[in-house]
Amino acid sequence: MARILLIGRGPLPSPEAPQLGFSQLRTQAFMDALMGAGHDVRLVSLVAEATSTHLDGWSGVVEVREEGAGWIAQTKELATGAEIVVSAGPYNPGRLAAAVAGQRPFWADVPGDPSAELAALARVTPGGLSEAQVAAAHSGMVAVLRRADGISVISEAQRHATLGQLGLIGRLLSQESTPALYTVPISGGFVEKHTDPTDTAPGLVVALAGAFNPWVDVDGLIGCLTTLLALRPDARVVCTGGGIPGFFDAGFERFSAWAATHSSRISVHGWVPHAEMMTTLRQAHIGLSMDAVGPEPELGSRTRLLLYAELGLIPATTIRCDLSKEWAAADALIPLPFGDPAAAGRLLAETDVDPTLATRAAALCPDPATVCEPIVEWCRNPIRCADFASPDAALATELDAAKDRLAQIYESPTWSAMNRLHGLGQSAASRFKARSE
């Protein structure tokens, strides 16, 4: 067994966790799987404010402030003694892991296509993204794809996209330089076991949960729920989750402003501790998710659907990601029309709550240990990829050489003499034209 440095986002799931989402669940799943296989795991847990360290010998958990001063140097020190480096969750864990891996075998988790998510953010950012934002996202993505020896993605659709990205940077040109690439779907773990909706409230209660990411169709949610509330006097809405500070808050702010005009029927709780979130959502019958336009839903997945299913709610969603397509084929959710919020609201208003949908969805929730098997298997015999020739690096070298050659030409005596002759010729032509007029 090996010593593995695992880098993920914290804090780890607990009843008191103020914000429990995909990244934390992903980190916990990787850690449990690797420890269950007998490895010594040291987790670098990226948090907003680092407060604690819990090491038992080499193994344990160390909190590191995400993008804080010296976070790379601190993590390099923590990597001392590690034989393998693994990242869990998007995207800073992978960036940091690539920076500290050195010559160790490195498995990078890239769950969600960075380009698609950047495109979603650009669509909802007034004036578009700055060059610095685009450059930072691109450099982080390319650094991970260039260095990783093994890669996990979130869906088969993203796997195909990643193959194209690896091809563009030259990593498919030989078998020795091609990293292992596996689809590792999202997995739940919000609750210890699937539960029945025994605490549901009367009427029809619709739940919203999770982050209001750029790929959430906020206008669609508002349109859908406006129609639902108008058609069903007994309908109510409960909302947990919220914006993402420092990344995207505008969607949640817009939804909250609209919800305030229906405060008697919509309860917006924001980010709340995990246990409180569970209690709040269990009163609902249906869990709602609506995807925005763009490629992100096609390449990504939806953790909130797993949450709804584990709580015994009936998932209702637009059908765009692999997970929703699978569940729709199994009749395990309410499929909503994409791009027609009013029709979605009418469909919900006419829905008779059928608990068997929730039961089927719960049965389809992936087991964390099962989905992590490719990572565990790779860590049994990790293989460092061979160095490769990057086409963009070669082009950059050629461009630099061309710029240098042009600079030499511009500074040469011949060029200077030709410039003077050209200037004299232009001056003579101007004088001749003036006399002719």
C-alpha cells in the first residue's frame, strides 16, 4: 500500500457543515475509497479559513487556505513522503496537485468541463469575462491536462470532450504519453440511508437546493414557479442553498428578489447547516432542477438530483445531462420541457405525487465506493506517463523564433536604409502631387 497525498475541498461532510455540496462529497468519497483499500492518506482540505490539523502519524487531515499566501509551498511541504498525488473535485485541487506532484504519479479529478463552465459564466456576466479571468481558467486547465497520469471526469459526454482536449495538446500521439481516462460519476452520501418522505407538509411543496450556479436557469425557475403558484393555491416552495461568493452571486440574488414578492408561499433559507437543510427539505414532495442553455448541462451532472432522491423527494428536471437521461429512461423522475418554463409549471401543477418515482430514483443513486473503483485500481499500480511534445508549445517556440527574426530584420542596417529610401520616395511623391494640383 502507498502513502497518498489527497487534495480536495473542505470542510468534510458533517451535520454542522455550513455548506455541503458536490466538492465535499467527492473529497469524502475519494478519501474513504483510498483508505478502505489500505492506503495511508493525508488529506489537504482546501477551506476559506484554515483552523485545524488532525494528523495521526503521516495520515490525517490538514486544512489549507484556498489560494492563500504560501498555499503551494505549504502543500509541497505536506507532500513530503507521499508516493502518489490525487486530487478530488474541481478545480483548484487539481491545479494545486499539478503544482506539487513533482515526479510522483498524479491522478487528477476533473469533474465537469472547465471550458463549458467558463462559457456558462460568460453568458451571465455583463460585458463578458475579462482576459485575466479567461487566461487564469485556461492556464489552470491546461496545466492539469498536461501533467496528469490518470484523469477522472463526471460523464461519458465529458470523457469525449476531454479526449479532444488531450488530443489538442498532443497527449494522444503515443500510448506512453496518453493518461488513463475514466468516467467517475457523481455519488451521493447526503444521508446514511434512503428515507421515505414521512415529514412532508400538506398541499404540494416544491424544493430547490444547492448552488445557484451560472448553469442554473434562474429565469426558467421563476417562470415555472410563477405558473405553478398561480395554478395551485396549495403549492409552496422551500429553498436551501445560495450563491457562490467570489464566483457567482447574481443568480441567487435575482431569485431571492423575486421570491420576496411571494414571501407567504416561498421560504428562502440560504446556506444552512447540513442537518437543518435535511429537516427543511424533507417537508417537500418534489425537488426541482432546471438547466440553462449552453454546453455545461450536456457535459456535467446534477448532484442535487441525488440529494432529492436520497431524501425521498421526486426529482423534476430538464433532461440534458447523462444522469437525468438515465433516470428519465427508468421512469424515475418528472421530465420537464427545456426552454418552456410556463409549460413546466403547468406540468408540475397537474402532477399527482407518485412515491414510486422517488423510490426508483433512490435505487439508482450510485454508491460512492463503486464509482471510485477506477481510482483505487489505478493507485494499486500507478504509471507515470512519458513526456510528450505539445503542439501549442512547439507553435509558441516557432512564434518566438519568428518574432526574434523580425526584430533582427527591423534593427538591421539594410532595413534602416530601406526605410530611409522609402521615406524619401514618399516625400518626393507628395511634393510632385502637390505641384500637379
